[in-house]
Amino acid sequence: MRNILLHLHPQRVNESAIRFNRTFGLGGMAALLIFGQIITGILLRFYYTPIPAEAYNSVMFTKTQVLFGQFIRNIHYWSGVFLLLIAFLHFLRVFFTGAYRNERMINWLFGLVLLILVVLLNFTGYLLPWDQLAYWAITVSTNIIGYIPLVGESIRTTIISGNELNANTLRTFFTFHTAVLPLLLILIVFYHFWKVRKAGGVLVPKTQEPPVMVPVMPNLVFKEFIVALVLIAVLFTFSALFNAPLLEKANPSYSLNPTKAPWYFAGLQELLMHFHPLFAAFIIPVGVLAFLAWIPFFKYDTVPDGQWFISEKGKKTSVSTAKFAAIITLSGILFNEYILNFEVLLSPVPAFISNGILPVLILIGFMSAYYKYYLKNFNMKKEELVQAVFVFFIVAFIVLTLVGVFFRGKDMALSFLWNV
Ligand code: HEM
């Protein structure tokens, strides 16, 4: 046991790197959830049949006839959701402690790949029960891919092996979900851990005095054990109280209303309701991903020292940018829904201008006025500016997701009743 632990951790660790409020144990929690996903996934695999005619019944059988089948299915479902949320929080914590530069650059990039893999694992798993929810959520999400210019339609038909979901789609999703993606995830997670050690452990603010080094056992291992127990307790309680969704068997000729994408793509689906597909499904998401990948490569003014939010000024500007992003996103949604729709207003103008270039230019105008004001009044450093742009994107994405998940009702119209 000791040897296994010492493959993961060094003998001694910096005392301030293992304080709970440095990492919140998020990376470790993500690793534990991946492990749990693999175990429960193998158990579910014993009864699951990846054929449209039988998939739904096999899930039903697991739910109703197999000892603890429902519970195992719930754990698998909820730990997938938790994994995505926790990996996202870990990504935020890494960003806000500035741990993405110099020797941590590559790990930031591999971290982004891990986040994408976790999304894809959730996405491919979503189809497997082959119920109405699965069928229609995957149909709308893969339709979004079809909006990518030039190659979108051929990517969509390749992914779903045809024009609509069919037996080959299920087999492809099943193979990715149970073999290709988990394998990639495990390999990259090990590389990720190794890079954390190569970088000298978690980034901590430099102090005048030499760091206090303490033995990893029991100092870190005990904390990890407590975090693991609490996580397992929460996950089991959740799984005992809330069943993983399962509607009636998929019916390709009767769509759900509203037909919503899975919750992690609800923000993208919401964006599609306001921007031309070229922008909503391609230019904006690719632009944001490129920005995230480019974050370590900007030329910054100072060396990162692990301070939360860089500085007091960084914290203040992040809070006010978060408020600005929430207000502008919400008002944009309401304005477009109830007051003015550029596509209708400027109808002879091609939609990619009226509903794409124009609103994007307006948004860029708002953002640059806002950042000019901040640069002038707060004399921000480059890293604080990048942090503010990051906060803007993250908050806008969260608001879009919340609106898409909770406030879209029948026919995808805005509705202020809770619509899950
Ligand atoms: C499945 C997903 C992931 C797992 C299992 C994982 C695991 C871990 C663990 C255990 C650590 C060490 C300490 C800690 O808990 O923070 C760590 C650090 C780190 N992770 Fe992740 N991670 C994942 C996803 C990500 C993502 C999405 C990013 C960012 C894009 C990322 C970037 C980093 C970086 C740069 C470090 C070094 C942080 C530092 O030195 O302070 N990881 N990760």
C-alpha cells in the first residue's frame, strides 16, 4: 500500500500545498470518480445489450430485476454528472491560482483534453438507455454539429453513421463510451499526475522562509482519505434518493417537446437560439476553446506565484466582470426574445450578418468599452485582463446553461416556471 502511495506522491510534501483551501481536493475527487465510473460501468455492462431493439429492455431489466441494479445505475449516472462538475471546478481552481504557466503549461493543455473527454464520456453514455430522452437529446446535439460550415453535415452523418440515429450509432457510441474514451482518459490522467509531480507539486505562493516539508503519510494521505469518504457518502446518498432518468422506449417518429440537449450542451443550444448557427455552433465555441488553450502562451508581466485571483485588484475586477457578464448575457437573451430580433428586423440582409456578425460586433463593442474603462481606471496587468476575459466567458456560459436547462419550456420558449 505504501509503495502504491509513493508512486503517486513524493515522500515529503510542502505543508502549504496540502492545505484543503489550496486545491479543495478536487483533482483527487475527479480521480476517485473516474475509478468509480469504471467499476460501476463494468457491472452495468454485464446486463446491457447495445442493440436498439434490446438496449432499453436490458436497462429496465437491470433496474427492476438485478440485485442493487438500480443503485449501481444511479451511482454510475450521478458520478458522471459529479465528475463533470468537479473537473470543471478543478479547472477553475487551477486557473484562479495561476497554475497554468511555465512548467504547468502542458498540463493545462492536457487538462483541457481531459475536460473534453469527460464531456464526451457523458455524451456517449447518454444515448445508451435508448429511451425518448436519450434519443432526442442526442438528435438535437448532433444536429448542432451539422451547422459547422462545409464539413458539419459530413461530420454529423459520420458520427451517427447515417442520417438519423440507428443501430450503428448505438454501437459506435457504446464502443467509444466503454473502450476508446475510458482508455484515453486513464492514459492521460496518469500523464497528468506525473506532470504534477514533475512540476514540483501544486503551485503555492512563495514565502520569505524556506517551505516546511512534512511526510506525505499521514499528512496528505489522511486528508485524501477523509475527502474520499465524504465524496462517497454524498454520492451514495444522492444515488439512494434520486434515480437516473429513464423515460419510455425511444420512438423516432414522436419527438419530445421541448427537445433539449444534455445539460452540458444546453448553453450551446441556448446560444443557437440567438446567433446564426455559423457563430453559435462554430465561431464562438471554437474561439473560446482557442482562447482557453492559448491562455498559457500570452506574454505576461509577472511570474505566477500561486496567489488566488493574482492580486486584490484581480479579485475585484473578477467579481465586477462576473456581474457585468451575468447582466449582459441575461439582458441579451431577454432583449432578443421579447424586444428585437435582428434577423426579423433586417430581413432582406443575409442571416449570418443580421444574426451573426452584427450581434457579435455589438458584444465586442460592449466588452471593449468595459475593458478600456478598467484598463484606464485600474491600471490592470496583462494577466488580470486575461483573467477578466476568462471570467466573462465562464459566467456567460453558466448563465446560458442555466437558462437552457431551467427556463426553456414548451417549444423552447422562455418560461419562468422551473422546467427541468
Ligand atoms: C478528469 C479530470 C482530471 C483529473 C482526474 C485531474 C487530477 C489532478 C490532480 C489530482 C491534481 C493535483 C492537485 C489537485 O487536486 O489540484 C491536478 C493538478 C492540475 N491539474 Fe488536473 N485533473 C483533471 C482535469 C484537469 C483540467 C480540466 C485542467 C485544466 C484545464 C487541469 C489542469 C491541472 C493543472 C495545471 C494542475 C497543476 C496545478 C498546480 O500545480 O497547482 N486538470 N489534477
